[in-house]
Amino acid sequence: MKKIIVLALLPIVLLTACSDDVPKVDDPHNVVVDGQKMTQADFLQKYCISRAGNETCDKVKNAMDKDATKGVIPRF
């Protein structure tokens, strides 16, 4: 009887553990969450700690890396 209860509750526990509470971002270069503009670093700090492999977090991280390489090239 206990095995049946455990087997019935297992999918519920697994689905709860896999829930994704990271908000979707339309433009990873200009992060806006619930109408509030925030920096990419703030977004990663707030929503992506211990979220390895999350698609939105990966997009924002990649965009932040690309934006970091942009800069003004000095003219001589």
C-alpha cells in the first residue's frame, strides 16, 4: 500500500521540483521584467542563481558576454 502512495506522489514531486520561475525576456540585450528595466547582471543575480541550463538565463548571459566585448576603439 505504501508503495502505491509513493508511486502516486512521485510525479507530483518531480513536476514541482522542475517548475521554472524565471521570467521570459524578449530582448536579452535590454532586459525588461514586469515593465521594470534592469541590467543583465541584476537579472542574472536575481533569477538565475542555481538555474544552470535555463534557456532564458543562458540567452541573457550570452548577450551580456557579447555586450561586454563592445566598446569604443580609440583612434590614433
